[in-house]
Amino acid sequence: MKKIAKVLLVDDDSTATFLNEQLLRRLQVAEQLLVARNGVEALHALEQVCAEPAELVGPLLVLLDLHMPVMNGLEFLATYQQHPLAQQCPAVIVVLTSSQHPRDLERLHTLPIAVEVLTKPLTSEKVHAILQRHFR
């Protein structure tokens, strides 16, 4: 399968980030792998990516943790959907969470932005499924 242009990992857990980076590099999923520790850093990273010429941006996948300090995943999604980035540089957003709390899942499904929700940990099977569904 052809590599997608960019993947943005958003997670405050350094161990989870390290493992996800290793998995994505081993699977050769993306040309560029970006990392953010919270929603604010993620928005900043997307602003930088979206400032690039359109042909360099390419397909964009965001793997987003739900529970983070500064700006959590839900706050990021609410901000992103209102931001010009969402139209200028649309991304496939996959929420990776260990939370099975009904309130968290319900809030995700009430947002107008379309997201996919997967439980942690990220595995090669889950990565391949994401790629098949969104980046054929």
C-alpha cells in the first residue's frame, strides 16, 4: 500500500507515543510522522502542515488520545471543527482511547465532526484497517 503523506500522533503518554511511532515506522505508513503531547500542540502542528503548498500536504491522519492535559481530545475536536483548518486541510481523525466510559463515547458521537473511535493499544491490524477504510 502507498504511504500516506503525514500522520500526527497526539498523546501525552510518552510510552504510548513511543510504541505507536515504532509501529507506524515499522509498517512504513507515512512519509512524515509528527507528534504532539496535547490538543494545543496538535493544532499548532496542523497549522504548520496546512501552511505548506497543497500538493505537499497530501492525505493526513490524526491519531488522537482522548484524555490529555492542557487541551484534551474532545476540546481539540470541538476547536478543530470550528477552525479553518478543517476545511483548508481536512484530516481523517481516529480517536485512540482506553476509556470505555459511556459519557466520553457519547460526547464523541454528538460532535458534528466525523471521527473513528478505537480502543488502545494501536496494533498493526488496526492500522491496516484504518488505511483500508480511509486511504485506499
